[in-house]
Amino acid sequence: MKKVGLLILCALSLMNCQGKTVQSKLEKKPNIVVIMVDDMGYSDIGCYGGEIPTPHIDKLAENGLRFTQFYNTARCCPTRASLMTGLYPHQTGIGHMTNSPKGDQYSSWGTEGYIGYLNRNCVTVAEVLKESGYHTYMAGKWHLGYHQQDRWPMQRGFEKFYGTIAGATSFFKPQGKRPVTLMNEHQPAPDSGYYTTDAFTDYAIRFIEEQEDENPFFLYLAYTAPHWPLHAKEEDIKKFVGKYMHGWDKVREDRLAKQNKLGLWEHDIPLSPRDKRVRPWSEVDDQQKVRSDYRMAVYAAMVHCMDYNVGRVVELLEQRGELDNTLILFLSDNGGCAEMYHEFGSKPDSMINNPNYSGAVSYGIGWANASNTPFHEYKVKTYEGGISTPFIAHWPNEMKGQAGKITHHSNYLIDVMPTLLEVSGAEYPETFHGGKVIHSLEGQSMMPTFKGQTIDEHEYMFWEHQNNCAIRYGDRKAVKRLSDKEWELYDLSSDRAEQFNLADQHSELVKHLNDKWKEWAHSHKVFPKKVKQ
């Protein structure tokens, strides 16, 4: 009898232990993966109208939620600052650009909002989630502080890092003042066969696989693709050479038609006019068409490679049985890039795929115009072409019923931090970094939208970058250069491509928006000394 009783107790104990194990797995906080790509236009991926094969990202959209009105801050550094902190970039110290290998003087404009690196009155997502028991990993582009090591990822909450501290690098041979860095150590120039997009993914996967406990993790995977320089693997380029001989005009038309078919717009949107600096494709000579086709083929190859690397991360999560309990966010840091503002791109063709070059060899305004279909303008500007981003949220456990849906709710980067706080249960601190007072959060959680619930949108949305200003109030959006006296005004409900300036018809509204923008600018450290008020 004693043996039977002992067996029963052991069985009950085992059942209890198993129950606790099951319960602990059910109650495990979700993993979080944020994937940011660099200088990719609104329409470059398939699920936003593009012809470039991006099946893995498209699958995230098919099983997740797509946003048609999600906004960035028009450029890489301020976007990353806002994404990481939930604040406007000027509050973090990166109102313009981060410091670079050129030195602190490149980005420091002498005021608090323009010091060129993340200040200590803000906390990063990694710092907050780490305090809540998350492992925090980063692979890819940091670009939030360069010269001093206390500005680097591992000094701002990440426990493991592999990537580039600076911005643009060679994809094949990061070296010199733009190397790749592992943890806190710069690495020597890699051997042949190296490609950053693959390497960033390799380390992201490695960090996850090396984790020994069952705690949740936060992965920030920040690809440099498809930012210049035009560097792609030959096997990928071959897939696209010749596919763009029909030119940018046809690509724009086809992408808009696909967007309409996908249901991205609440009503048909007319295509914005071709950039005035770009000729109709029919007027381009045959030799130049071949050269331009090749540039776009390299760009498409960069996007395609990024996509199949996203697929590698998703496959890992599936193999580990963690995909359903992982929130994946995918977005681009700004609109398509027209630098260096030449019809066919900058630098000679010989610089394409030069492993020793990390400068601005690009695909040109004609293709950037196509990348941002149906909008006009580009990276740096605060028109829709500069600040609109494809944004996908994928989380099977918590987004049931949302698979494949499209939302027209307007959000922007300051909403990511509040969302991740709600998802993780982490608390945002009032003080951090040895007692420094932390700026209050500016955004709102997107979780209700993730679950198909209706919530109030931001009453006002604000932008400023490099003297490009914008304010959105409901469906009305005003845009101008800081030095200009007059604002342009657009009704985004009927004119998302911003073709019809209504400012003269609504002078009182324009005055109201001007006053509101100035009020925000003065309270959020926006004005640099270089600009007279």
C-alpha cells in the first residue's frame, strides 16, 4: 500500500509539474522581432504593388495586417531614433543626422535637439525590455551614435550586437572607418563571399540559437539593403537583368494597377506626374536604357535578397515552434532615395559592385520615382513619398481574424514603443541612466488596431527634417520648407498623392496648423540655430 501511495503521489507530482510546464509555456511573453529595411520605397515589395519577388514578406502580409498610412520621419537616423525610443527624434538629440566617421561636427548643430547621438533623457526599446526579462539582440545598422563607445548598441540595452555602427557600408567588404562590429569590437575586412544582408541574418539566427533559457527575446534586425551603394550578388542580379527595359513609366503604371487590385486604397488614386527631372522612357536612347535597366536590376536583387533572408528568420521561428507567439513588425526607414538627384543615378557604372566603395552609387531619380508609386518626392522630404512606409504586423496568437487585412488607420513611429510595452508588459521608466529624467512617451499603442478594434487616431501628427516641415490634422496635411512663408495644404482623403494645393481656399485652417506646428516645434527642441525664426 505504501508503494501504491508513493506511486500515486509521484504521478500527481509529475502531472502537476507537467501542468506547470504547459502553463508556463502558455503564459510566456511573446518574442518581438522588428525588421527595418533601408531606403526602400513604398511600392517595392509585392504586397504593396511591386513586381520584385518578395514571397516571404508577402506571406507575412497574407497572415498579418498591412497599414496603408504608417509614417516614418523621412530619413534613416531620425527614423531609427524615433523607432528605438517612442519619441520625436529631436527629443533624442538626432533632429538631423547622427555623427559619422567624418566627426561629431558633421551632425552637431549646437542645440539640444541636434547633438547627433541618442542622449540620456531617452531610453531605448532594448533598455526597457531588458529590464522586463527579455533577451535583446541586434543585427544590422545602428546609426545612432558613432565615435564614443557609450553611444553604441550594447551600451544602449542590447546584450548582443553584430552590424555596422555607421550608416552606409560596402555590402561585400565593410572596412576602414565603416567596418562591421561584433559586440564592441570592430572586425577586419571580411574575405570574398561575404555579403552584409546574409551576414546580418546569420548573426540574428545565431543569437537566437545560442540562447540557453526560455525567456522571450527582442530582435532588432536592421538591414542596410537596398540603400546605396548598388551592391548585389551576381546570382541575384541575373534574375532581373532585362526585366526593366520597358522603363520607369510602365513600372509606375503597373504598380499602381496592382495596388488598386490589392485594395490598398479606399478609392482609386491617380498617379502623380513623373518627376520633371526625368525624361519619358520613350525619349531615352537604347544604350542608356540598357545601363539603366542594369541599375534597377541590381536594386531589385538587393530587395529580393533581403526578402529571402527574412524568410530564413521566419523559418527558424517555425522550426522552434515560436512563430505563433512572436510579434513581427516590418517597415522601411524612409521613402525611396533619389540621391544623388540625377536621372540615371550617380557615379560611373564601374563603381557598381565595387567591394572597396561604400559611397552613393545609386539607381537614380527615375527608378526612385517608381519605388514611391503613386507618390511624389523622396527620402528627406516630408511629402508622402518621403515619409510613407509599408508597415506589416504579424502575430498569429493575438491577431486572429486579421490575417490578410488592410487598415487605413494612420500611425507613425512614436507608436511602436507604446505598442511593444503593451505586448511585453514592460514598464516605461520616469528616470533611467543613473537618475536622469526620461521624456514622457509621445505615441499610442497599436494593439487595438492589431485586434481589429476602432480607436481614435492622433489629432495631430508632426514632422521636421532638414527644414522640411509637415503637420497632419485628420485628413488634412500641410507641408512646407521651414524658411518658406507659405504652407501647401492637401486633403489626403481624396488626394493622397498631394497634387492639389488647397491652401488658398482654407486660409483659417492653414493659420491654425501653422500655429500648432510652431507650438510643437518650440516644445520638442525642433529649431536648430542655423535657421532663423
